[in-house]
Amino acid sequence: MAWSKHKNKKPESERASSEGAAWIHTTSVDEMIEKFRETMKKDGLEGANGDWIVIQLAHVAVMRGQPRKVAPLLVHLLEKREAEGRPAWNLDHTSLGAVGISMVRLMAAYLEDPAIPISKARAAAQLFLRGIEKHPSLKTVGQLMPMIMAVRTDAAPADFSASKRRSGLPLRTDMVSSGMCEATHRQWRVEYLLAMGAVDEALALAHRGRAEKPCGGTCAFAPHSMFAWLLEPLRSRGRNDEATVLEARLAGLLTPRTLYLDAMGCRIHYLALEGRFEDANAILRSMLPFANDPMASPWQRLKLVLRGLSCD
């Protein structure tokens, strides 16, 4: 098993496949919030596929790297719907997979926010889970929330039964049956395995999906961030040639944006370890404006800064 260059691969096709739907790049987060509020006032969520406006708002927030700006608004919506006795998501079957891609990232941002008590964050996560529990095809999407809590918070996710350890690592979710983009789902699993110290398993899982491409609609963060997370583990295992291949691919995939704060931090760290301090510092300088965005995730910002310090 080894990462290697693809002889017939066209780099531009990989980039094009992961830039997301056109409407995401022509709509700002503020514009989408206004559209969401207008829709809520005019039509509510009662129409067929009425929750699609919620998913659109989540997509824009995640792809623009501002999930913390939108997460409290959607948590308030979840609380309101729970109080009214109608927590279930109103989506047709073709839209269900989208819940896993962006809503889970929004809830992760809410869980990360240090200003929100962990009890409140967990309660919001439970509301989200109750909203999708009536959709059998979203069962594995529901399993992602305890995984995110295990990775991104210090507190043990004891109130999530799906996260209890069985034999080996938990949450071996089925990517196909979830309805999610397989490249995105694989990235979640790889991040979780790395956080749990199962590095060899993470590398093997990532390698098996090396030929996968994102769906191109709402998942621009996959597989770019995953490649960045693998750089240091590959290097530490003496697989420097493979790390070099991935880093070269990242040079054409990762552009400075809030969405890639954590991935760029991993890349900076790897370049510093390789003694490429000038390249590492150039990336750090390009990312600092995004790290200073008040809506940037504290977890992402911390990762970038800690990695960047190794370049000094």
C-alpha cells in the first residue's frame, strides 16, 4: 500500500470536482440568513421538502467557513420545533444525505464554542438527533454526532449510547447507506481514527478511498483536509515519499480560506518538520487573516496557531 502519483490524473479535474455548487459561491452567509428568515416568515417549514432552506443555510455557512455564525440560529429553530412537538426533519429522500454533510459540521461548531456550556451543546446535539431519528436512511448520520463529540471536546460523550466502545473502535459506520458523499464520510472516519490514536487504521482507510472524488455539490473540504492530516503520520512512519506526493497535491488543492484553517495548520507543521520554513511561513501569513475572523472555529484557529509556532 502506498500513495503515489496518478499517471492519468488531471489536477484541474480534482480541483473542479470539489469547489461546490455555484450558488454557494454567489451567496453570502448574510444573504442566506436573510433568505432563511424571509422563508420562515412567509412559508414556514410545512411545505414539501420545507427543510431544504435550512440545509442551504447550513451549506453556505460551512463552505464559507462561518458555521459559528449560523449554528445558534439553527439551534434556536431546533428548540422551537421541539417545543411545538414537531422535531422531525421535513425532507424528501433526495435531500437526506445533505443533512449529514453540513448539519453535522454546524453542530460540531456549536459543540466547539467555548462560550456555550457543554450541557447546552449536548442538549442541542440531542435535538438534532431526535429530528433525524424517523429517517431510517439517516441512522448512520446520527452516529456521527458522538464521533464529533469524542474528537472535539474534552468531556466524554457518556450520554450518547452509540459511542460506547464495543470490540475495537466504535462507530464503524456504513458510508453508502448513509446517503452522504462517500469522500466526505470517509474523511469523518479518518479524523476520528487519528484522534483516537488508531493511526495505521486511519492511513489504511484513507488509502482505500484515494480514488474517490467529492460529489461536487457541498463537500469542498473533502478530501483536501484528510490529505493534510496524513502528512505527519506518514512521515513519522518513514513513508516520506508518500507524504511528499500528498503535499504536492495539496499545493494545488488548498487555497487560503477559513474552511481550511485546520488543514493548513497540518500542512504548515509538516513543512516545518521538513525544514521548509519559508514555504511554511508563507502559508501561515496567508492564513492569519482567516484565523482572526471572529466567526472562525476556536478549534480550527488553535490548530493553525499551534502548528504555525513550530515555524518560528
